[in-house]
Amino acid sequence: MNSGSRTEKSSRKSSSVLGKRDRAILDDVVHYRLITNDWVLARHLTGAKPNAAVKVTGRLCRDGWLEGHSFTRRKRYFTAGTRLVKQRGLPLARTRPLGTQSLAMRIAVLRYCLSGEKGSSASERVTLSSQDEMRVAFPWLPPAILHKANVLSGDETHRTWRMLRVDLGGRPDHVVRKCVGDLTPLAECPEFPQLLAERRFIYVFLTASRHKKRTIEQALADRPWPSGIHFQIGLVCELAELIATS
């Protein structure tokens, strides 16, 4: 074997070696369907300069683990690369750009998870919950609820559940009707009123502006709601640009 072939083989072997941090980043891509450099910086490179995240995601893209796509005029997001989908047995479609609405929803969930931490330790991070985690926490949940964007917090004996709804630009009354649709299956669950009484269920709207936040608040005030229900409305600035392109 000549020296050129040895060098090429060595390079391929080196690029296939993933460190613990790399594997954690790839786990996030599989779980959330996408990540951003902001996410990598906050979750995996605490205290580093922003350029550090760019270098990490750039290397993972070059090695085929991630695939980069345009996000806004100045940002990119990353889906699974061809190498990752082969390793995890995922469909090849997971490497492609997301549609506008799917992208907006998933970016909003990422932003909520990051902004909700407020300096928390790694063990207190706000993380999108899997269907299995929701089943364990609340075995009585209807199957349709498991497909929502759900976040659990607290310990195993006292779970608080947040259901997320991303505003994709509809009229405030339309957004609130979506909320009614989300809650309707829960109204038939005898365990749900107790969860409300203990203030362990929070319905979270994620919207693009303070003006829209106020109009959703008004639309919520115009409807009757089950006793004990608690609403929160968070702002995700990226939604304004994403929705404008739809």
C-alpha cells in the first residue's frame, strides 16, 4: 500500500471516531429532528465562543453525520446526515430540509427548551419528552396526546407537564380553538382534574410577537376553561421571519 492510500485510510478512520460530546449532539438531532449552532453552544459547549459551535457542526457535516440547511438570512439548522441515518436505521428523508411549518414548530420547541433553562444545571434542563416518558409519567393519557410537543419537569413522584402549542400565524381565535382541540381528549380522563387541581399541567403557547401575545391572552379570556388550568405564552423571535416566508 502506498503512502497516499495509507493517509486516505487513516483520514477515513479518524473521521469516523465520535467523542462523547459528538454522540450527545447526534442524539439531540435524532430526538428533536434538528439542531442549531445556538443549541450546540448552550447545551454542549457551555462558556465557549460562538465560533466553537460552528466548528463542531462544520466538522460533523463534512464527515456526513449532519446535513446543513438555510434557516434565516444569517442562520443555519442541521438535520441528520446520511451517515447518521444509516447508523440509526432512520429514513433517508430525515436528511432533507423541513417544510416551513414543521421547521417553525421545531425551531420554536428548541428555543423554548433553551430559554426555559435560565441557568439551570444539566440535570434540570428543559427537554422535549418522548412518548415513552409521557406513558410512564401518566399511563392514562390518550394516544393522541403522546404525539404533541410535551415537556416534563420535577421528579418521578411529582411531575409537572407542559404541553406546547406553536402559533403559526393564525388568527387568535383560531389559535385558541387549536388549544380546545388539544384539551378535548383530556376532558374524558378522570385523572386530569386532579392534575389541574395540583397545578401540574400548564398549556404553553409559543408566538412571534408581544402584540400577538396580547391578542391570544384576550382570546383566552373570552372563553370558559376548566378550573385550575394554567396558561403561559412565550415569545420566539425567529417565528416572525419563518412565518413570513410561508
